[in-house]
Amino acid sequence: MARARTVARPTIPAPEKTSIVLVVNGAERPLKVAPWTTLLDALRDYLDLTGTKKGCDHGQCGACTVLVDGRRINSCLTLAVTKDGAHVTTIEGLAKDGTLHPLQQAFIDHDAFQCGYCTPGQICSAVGLIAEGKAKTVDEIRELMSGNICRCGAYPNIVAAIEQAMGQS
Amino acid sequence: MINFEYARASDVADAVRQIAGDPGAKFIAGGTNLIDLMKEDVERPSRLIDISRLPLNKVEETADGGVRIGALVPNSDLAYHPLIEQRYPMLGSAILAGASQQLRNMASTGGNLLQRTRCYYFYDTATPCNKREPGSGCSAINGLNRMHAILGTSEACIATHPSDMCVALAALDAKVQVIGPAGERTISFADFHRLPWDTPQRDTNLEPNELITAVELPAQGFRTNYTYLKIRDRLSYAFALVSVAAALELEGARIKEARVALGGVAHKPWRDALAEGALRGQEANPANFRRAAHMLLRDAKGFAHNTFKIDLARRAIVRALTQAARGTPQSQSNKKIR
């Protein structure tokens, strides 16, 4: 087979880092980021908020799900620089005054995880799902949570936890 | 990801000016496909021009009874917009059949049109691919081609267009509004995406220095007799093996107008004027649906692993037309196909 990519490409020198401000879990966090720094890497590596997980890093698993201006998104496919000024909510920002968020409590009540790696993404995604208000049935919960993969297969308990929290909201 | 520069466009004119000044630059809006391709080293822009804050985010009625969708309207907002839910439910259904809610919250209308094939070889920079590296060869033709095209293929490329939304837009006869250094122009949806021919590196007829500003829908929305039926390897969050957007306008049992667009089978959403014409004036019944399906697939050609798609598409077309005629569109949450 012919070899692909035989032409060397010129290297672009690293541009100056850009100053941005993210409002993360209610607190203003000034940051200096390169254009290619993802929101996920900014949260984990620059702000030490390691609750948000890096799974596939390609938008396929949902482990990196956070809320930006109230909407759930994949932080691995988001460049931090494009979100200058945005409000970001991560798993660390859900509990209030030592009380777990109803979804966090529901995940415990229903044993909705095994290894726990996908759980922060599952919970942030479910917060977004409830805010959207489009899921009324179990089928709709399943469909609208399909962007969050759980390789331990805790799906039935995850759905039950979300149902419980929906009932409370 | 390679190093690149970043700049924000202050308005539409500034965006067009900036892209004209740097042939290696690309626009970024939602970034769901572009960032992924940059991580895979398939896309290597010298600069990203951020258009995500431009005021192209409205869904509004047009003077001729249609709807104009700003290029930056997120896929999720579009699917749930009252004008779309009430007047173009096939479009909303197709959008909700694709990706995940997180991705739909990020992805823009214009970006959905410009997303690139998910052919494994296009993504794998260690293998030849004419779309990624013109002239290097096609690894899919004699490789793993289960997901690949059965219609309109060329010796250079058998990739498919991955969008669900675009299949519905094709069926609805949408128009794409673009702006470039020479001013604005409108491209009909049928002319927007290209077949691969010997230039598979070009997915669309959009010029590299042009920006999509809006997608316009004509007044006819087929709100009663429509469906979007998507067949895939798992029930959710997977690209189509075959999908069908089917819309009918009925007068009693007779078909006054018919639209059938196929996804997952070609380099662009596939429509066939002959097959749609043959349905017009006929009774909406299984025999006529089978005849239309046969016509749509008359030139279909399978490869080593995807010949099954020809039968699958034929049945999916008949099923979709049946759902449309009955007025029982496919649910995108309860996946039982009736």
C-alpha cells in the first residue's frame, strides 16, 4: 500500500497564551490557556477539578460531561478559549452546603455505579436532562442519556436514580 | 493536535475577511467534528476563526411562509423549536436520531452540513485515503466497507455522508444561504453536497472562503405524513447503516407529492426524482412503495461487506413510506419499528 502523508508540514510556533475567565462552580477563575487547551484539560490540569473525567477524549463516552451556561456538553471537544466568560458547572459544584445534590443522593440510593469513572459525567448529564424537561418516560430517559456510556453496565440503576431525582424536581 | 492560532470574528463581514486572508484557516462554531478531526491529525488548520458568537442564532418565519434557520442555531434548540416541532416534525425527528444530547447542544446547523465522513480510513492517517490525501488511494474499496456507500460511489471514494439532519433537509428541499468575498448566494440542498467522482476531497460546493449564514425551509413541511426511520447497529448514538426521510402529501388514498431521501448509502443525502415522480398520482399502497424502492436502488452496487444494505434500504424505504402514509412516524425514543 502507498504510504500516506509523505510531505512534512511546517510547524507553527506556539502562539501566546490567551487570558480568559471562566466562572466555575460560581467562582471567577482567571486562566491563561493555549488555543488548543480543551475545557476538560483546563478544568483538570489548571484548576485541579479532577472530578470531570477524561474517557475517550473524542466525544463518544460522555465521561467529560459538564454544564456550560446550564447546558450539558462534552468538555473534551470544547476549546477553553471559546468559552471565555461562560459559567461552568462540574460535579464538584453540585452539592450545596454539605448536602448532596438530589441526583448524587439518588445515585447512592440506587447503587447506580460500579467503578464510578463515568459517574460524574452521568450525573452532570442527568442534571442537564432534567433542566431540559424533555424526558417524561423511561424510554426517553434512556435515549437522552445515550451520550453517557457505562462500561460496568449500571444502566438500569442509573435510569432508576434519574427517575427518582426527576420525581423530586 | 498541531499548534494553531485562534481569533474571534467580530461580525459576519469580519469572518469572511479573516478567512480570505488565511487559506489555512477554518471556521469553528460547535467544533464537535472539527476538534475531533484535529485530535486525529486529519484536519490541520493554521488558525481557527471563532464564529460562535456571531448573531446567526435565530429561527424565524420568512415572508413566503417558510422558516429561516440561522447557521449557529444548535441542533438541540432547532429540534425542539416550536416552529420546527409544529411545521417540520420530520426535521426535528431526524436531528434527535443523531448524536447525543451533549453533542446536539454544541453542534451548529451550518456545522452539521459540513461534518465529514466517519469512514475509518479517512480517520486513520496511517492508511491511504483520497479524501484526506488526494491521489493516495482508497483503502475502503477493498477493505472493511460495511458502513460504506452503495449509491453514487466512484473508484476514488465510497464514503458516506454521516448526517441525519441533512437527510431531512434534502427531503424538504431546503436552501443554504452563504456569504463570501463576492457577496451572498443561495445553494439548493441538492447542489450543496457533492458525489465523490475523482475529487472526494471536496464534500460540498461551498468555496473555502465562504461562510454558511442560514438554512431556509420552504413552506411545505409535510407535518402530517412523514417519518424518519434510522437503522443502525445499536439502538441509539450510532451512525446510520441506512436511514429514510419519507414525506407524503395525500389526497384521500392518492399521493399528490412524495419525497424520499436516503442517508447512510451515499456521499450525500440521496434523492431520486424518477422514483418520487413515479409515486405522484398513485395510490399509497405497498405495491407502489415497493416499486419506488426498487427504482431508488436500481443502480445500487454493494462491496464486500455492505451488500446487505441494498436489501435493508429497500425494506426501510417501504417501511418508511408505510409509516408516512399511516401518519405514524417512527419514535426516536421507543425504537420499536412498526
